[in-house]
Amino acid sequence: MRRGARIGRGCLVGEKTYVAYDVRIGDWCKLNAGVYVCAAVTIEDHVMLSAHVAFTNDRFPRAFDRTPGGLAPSEPTEETLATLVETGVTVGANATIGPGLTLGRFAMVGMGSVVTRDVPPHGLVVGNPARLAGWVCTCGPVLVRQGRWEADPPGASYECARCGRSFRKAARGVEEVRAGVAVS
């Protein structure tokens, strides 16, 4: 852990995990072995980062400063881009998260994926570059694959086979529904 980093209560941090300057990690998170969390990353509560997940924070990385006369500084600069990992996100093993992104609430990133764009809440992304493959429940299982979601009419209903939560198709994804009312 580097200067200014903060890890919340009840977290598990695996061996050889690196947490950079001023990183904020919420409560009840799991960072498995070999996770690399660079500066300007904020991780909210109940996030799972599987083994060897790597974050990046610079769109123009170089070993040297603007002129090749010496090493560039390691601490954050005005070009460091912030990344936000919202509550309940799971990132699979060996995934790479690009700079300046938001991983929405309860999203899931497949193992080995290279994320170059924001991931919507409950979105499932896979591949290199990562593409939206479907929508997942708060508890994890896939609710609906992207192809079916695109074909379904607005307001289509989905129920989790694992926990029974109900969701409906919204303009930009799925939203949970309780007693007929959307939950944000």
C-alpha cells in the first residue's frame, strides 16, 4: 500500500496485491492475489477483484517525461484519469481495466477481458475489447443475453432463477423492480 491509500472494513487483500497512492477501497471488498490498483481508482463497497486484475490510469503512458531525458514521475499527474468501480461489481481473473472508466453497480467483467469503455449497471462484458454480452442479477447469474434483450420490447420482464429478484428492460439496460416499482 502506498501513501494515502485507504481500505475499508472487512476487506480481504491477497498476496502480491498493489494499492497505489490515495486509492479508496470501500467495505467488504475482495482483492485476490496479484491485483494491481493504480492511483486515481475508487472502489466502492462489496466489490470482487479476481486474481491478477490490473487497472490503468494513463492514456499516453511513457517511461520518460515529455522529453526523453529521464524517467517520468510515478505519482499522479494532471493527465492521470480517474476510474470508479461502483458497489457490487465483480471483475474476473486477468481482466484489464482501461483509464477513466466507470464500472456500474453490480456489473460483471468476464475473465481475461480488456475493458475500454464504461460498463452500465448490471452489464456483463466479455472479450478483448470487452463487449456487452448481457445483463446480470445483483446476485450474479445472467438474467438475459444481449441479443434477446435487444429483441425484447420495452418493459420486458426478467426474473433471476437463483434469487427470484425481478427486473425489467429499461432504456439503457435492466432495472430491478420491487412490488411493481423500479429500484434505483
